[in-house]
Amino acid sequence: MPTIKDVAKLAGVSIATVSNTLNGGRYVSPPLRSAVLSAVRSLGYVPNGVARSLRRRHTQTLGFLVPDITNPFFSGLVKAVERAARKQGYQVLLSSSEENPELEFDLTLALASRQVDGLIAVPTGDSTEYLEHLGLPVVLLDRIGRSESLDRIGVNNAQAAQTGTEYLLAQGHRRILLLVSTLELANIRERVEGYRRALEAAHLPYHPEWVVACGREANSVEAAITAIQTHRPTALFAATNRLSLIAVRAIRHLRLAFPEEISLLGFDDFEWSTLLEPYLTTVVQPLEAMGSTALELLLARIKDNDHPPQTLLLPCELAVRQSVARA
Amino acid sequence: MPTIKDVAKLAGVSIATVSNTLNGGRYVSPPLRSAVLSAVRSLGYVPNGVARSLRRRHTQTLGFLVPDITNPFFSGLVKAVERAARKQGYQVLLSSSEENPELEFDLTLALASRQVDGLIAVPTGDSTEYLEHLGLPVVLLDRIGRSESLDRIGVNNAQAAQTGTEYLLAQGHRRILLLVSTLELANIRERVEGYRRALEAAHLPYHPEWVVACGREANSVEAAITAIQTHRPTALFAATNRLSLIAVRAIRHLRLAFPEEISLLGFDDFEWSTLLEPYLTTVVQPLEAMGSTALELLLARIKDNDHPPQTLLLPCELAVRQSVARA
DNA sequence: ATGAAAGCGCTAACAT
DNA sequence: ATGTTAGCGCTTTCAT
């Protein structure tokens, strides 16, 4: 690979002139300028970004840490963040922690060592403490934990779940099972809280057993099946996209008429859900806005670290389609 | 951010000793070693990977270029590649070209400028020429084009499509529509070829009109609907995961009994396809093997660039489920 | 308007 | 067994 020296030699100028014509640092006379340009072309010179970053002391690069690139919710977020970053002249280094906290930690360190200018993180758990002492601008996205010292972009989970539950209630459902992955995630706990609030507002009892923890594995459908058999709900509220899948499998396993005998409300919208018939009614999260707002906050913090951390909770919407019938 | 100098000063040693205890380069006596380690801890020192890479002249980093991170086929590939890379001590920089050749080119240059040690690419089109002159080890994955000078890992598309078609034929189907995105992709053309070969082997006519180009957008269902109406097939072969979605929508739009009146065979398996009932029978590509083999070839080429390029075509399997009925 | 040279933080060759 | 130093490729200050 040719270096700036090779270009300078071939063009018969100093390396400073090469640098300046390429970066527009200072005026370069047309003759030298074109000599440089043609040398660049003929050598196929590409500036060494590593050397450049070392010297400039920033990389124009952001880290983005997600739990699972394979989940359409996160890959949607990735797309949104990348697009927004690109517009601002930043590249993003994506790391997938596979929901593994140790791997997450290692990846974060790797990102930091790569000298990313900032980091957007969707942590695997709610233990975000180490992110606060990273010495790097960090914004938490989606799983925003309880950190008061970091910028955070999330969604009003309680509100969204309450709205969803209220819709189910309005359709006449009284026995509603809430399918959750794990209560370890604050997001999930908040959704439970929203569900509970909707029930209370309607003066209906809240049954803790109706909140069914199905685990984080895609194939753990047994818990859902058992819960449906014992509690005989008329509607299921799946707190996560994966849980919609589990709900569907359980419904089929039990040969229930869908949505006549049992309705389903999902959380997180995703393209492939249209394979399901009837079309899935879901609470939809504003992926695009979440991504672009996270980027804004991060860029603001990179530019100036001397302002108090912000927390933004974006609203969700309910997309009414076909999977919820009147009870 | 503290540097190696700060650590050396605090530990009362030379920077060489810091470097050596951290990298295990040469023997460091226990007392100095522990002095360094505690200085590292108390400063929260993280080595500057940019400086390290500049000096070492490699980055232990691989680039991976995919057309669309949002497509489960590619995100599956990403997972496989990342896992394999991690095992070998490499990090991967993921870039999503969004099926845009110009963006792809820019991203590739950005990757090169970041000094990745090698690149795995799933190009947007078949124009891979610029990749051959990157001056960087490159392996082509999935969309392997016709480059003879690069290592390539693909799948035997023709064979796979032929097997799929033969299965449809064996189930008694004679009017089989092949749904494709665009004939611009060599992969797709090969799948058409496999379909044609299966027909010929069965002494059945090949109707070019039965190969329906639906475009690359997810919502272009009209072409499929029209084709089904005019050709009255008993089976659909969707050449791509997105096309399964389109096929399903078309089937529903026409209110055909599925799979009794019309069968569906997919290509590319993906988790969310289980939302579909009956479960989708598909040709499945060996994602894990594709990813890990691509990585192996790339690492081999990084280690030693003086061997002829290889092309490996991996076999696909047919996962028989429920969406194909007997005709 | 351009060149020379310092230095970003690190590793490795050279010294002792 | 450890310290000193050159230099990776670039940007930028200083000099002319």
C-alpha cells in the first residue's frame, strides 16, 4: 500500500502539500494540486485512516452495541442509526453482544480501544455502571436502565403497554395473559406495570400469575401453553416480537381458533409478521426516531460534554390490524 | 484518557515494561509486573488500539460488507462470521450497503482506509471488479459473481433450485411458477437454470413466462398476483426469503386454499417463517458453514497471499415441512 | 505558497 | 531483566 510519502515523491512535492490538497487544509496552487491528484490516482493511494486518527485524535467513528443483530427490532435500530450517522459524516462500528454480558464488556473495551468518538449502547442487562466510567460519551438506547449520569433514549414502555391493554379491554377482553421474556429487564417490568395500570384503571383485578415468563429462548413455548390451559384467557399480549412467535405456536398447538377464540396483541412491529394471518395488531416502537435521536444526543455530547444528561422517552403507537377480535 | 506514559510514570518503570507486561512480549519480573498492573487499574488505562495498529501494521480487524443487515439471511451470515472471527481473535467491522453500489464503494474504501486486514463481501451487484484491485485480501460470499481472481464461497444455486423443483415435481406439480426478484443477480439466474434443468430432466416444457420477476421491493406483489391469475399454477417456488412473503400475500389476495389449491416452496430458511401456517417448506442454505468457511479462506489469504484463488460451492438442503401439498 | 519537522501512542529493535 | 529510542503514516505548527 502506498503512503503519503510515495505520493509526494511521485508528484515532486512535500507531504504537507499532499495532505493539504487532499484535506483542503490550506491553499495549494493548481499545478501542484493536479500533480498530487494524478499521483494519487496512479498509485491508487488511499489515506491511512489509522495514522490519520492517531494524529487527529478522533476517529469520526461511533460504536453501536446491540444485544442481537438477528432480531429485527435491533437491526431496524441499526439501520436508523447508520443512516443518521452517515449524514453527519460518522461511520459506525457495530458490535453484537449476543445477550452475553461478558462479551458485551469485552466488545465495549474493544470499541473504546479503537478510539470510537462515542458509543450508543443497548445493554444486555440493566448493569450499565461500567459504561458510566468509560471516559467516553455514551448514550443508552432502548434498555436505558436507571443510570442518571448518561444520556438515554427510550420508549414509554409503561404507557405503551397500558395503551395496548386498554385496547384489549375495550374490545371486551377480561382474561388477558401478558407474555414476557424475563422480568430481569426493566423494559419488561415497565410493560408489566403498564398492563397492571390499565387493569386497575378499569377496576379489574391484577393476577400476577397471568404474567407469564417464557424465557429468552425462542423455543420456550411450554410455559405459554400451560398458562393458556390453566387460565383460559381470551387474549394474549406478547411483550416482545419473539413472544408473538411463541404465542402463535402455543395457539396452534392448542388448536384454538385465532382470533375468534383467542386474540393476540404484539409489541414491536416487523416486516415478517405479515406472514401471520390474521395480520398482527401491534404496539409499534418508533425505530427511526429512536435511532436518530440517540445519534443527536451523542453528537451533542461529543461536541460539548458540559451539559446535564438527558432522558428522552418517545411515544409508541398502536397499529390496529386483525389479530384482536371482540371478546 | 491515560496513555502508556502515564502508566509507566505511575508504576515507576519504562514504557517498554508496560507494553511487555500487557502484551507478554518478554519476561517482566513479578514486582514490576504487579506495579504496572495496579497502575493500569488505578488509571483505568485502555491501550490505544489506533496507535497499536499503526505500529503493528495490522489491525486484527476484518471488514464485512453486506447488502442489507435487516434481511435475516444476511444477519444470519453476520452472526456466523462474527462468531468465527472472534474465535480467531479478529474483530469485524460490519457495513451495510443497502443494495446501493455507490454506497458500497464508499464503504469499501472506508474499510480499506481503516486498514482492515481483509474483507468479506456480499456485493450488491455482480460488478466486483474494483474489489479485485483493492490491494487487500478479499473473499466474496454468497454473491460470488464471475471473478476468477478472488476467493469465493457460495452455494450451488442451480443444484439447490433443481432439487427444490424436483421435489415439487415428485409431489405431482406440473404448473410451477418460479418467483424471482431480479435477473440481474447471478445467483437468481442460476436458480432459474436449476429450475429449468429439473423441468428438462422430467421432459417437461420450460416456459419463460413462468419465471416471474417481482422486483427487489418487498411490496411488489402485483406481478405475482397477475402471473398466478394468468398461468394458474399449482405450486409456487419463491427464489428468495422476501419472495416467500410476496407469494403468501398473493395467495391470500386471491383467496386460494393453501396449500390445497396452491403449494409454496421457499428459499432461505428463517426463524420468523414459522409464523406462517402451514409451515414453510424451504431450501435451506448453510449459513453457519458459509460464514466460517469464508473466514477460513480469508485468514488463509491474509497469512499467505501466494496461492491460487479458490471457489467453494456449498450444498443446500431441503427442509420438508407443510407448505407443499400433493397436486 | 510551500517545505521541514514535531509528535499522536504505541511496539520492537537496540542497548546495557 | 529492563531502559532508550526509532519509526509506523499522518496532520499541523513553524519556518521561509
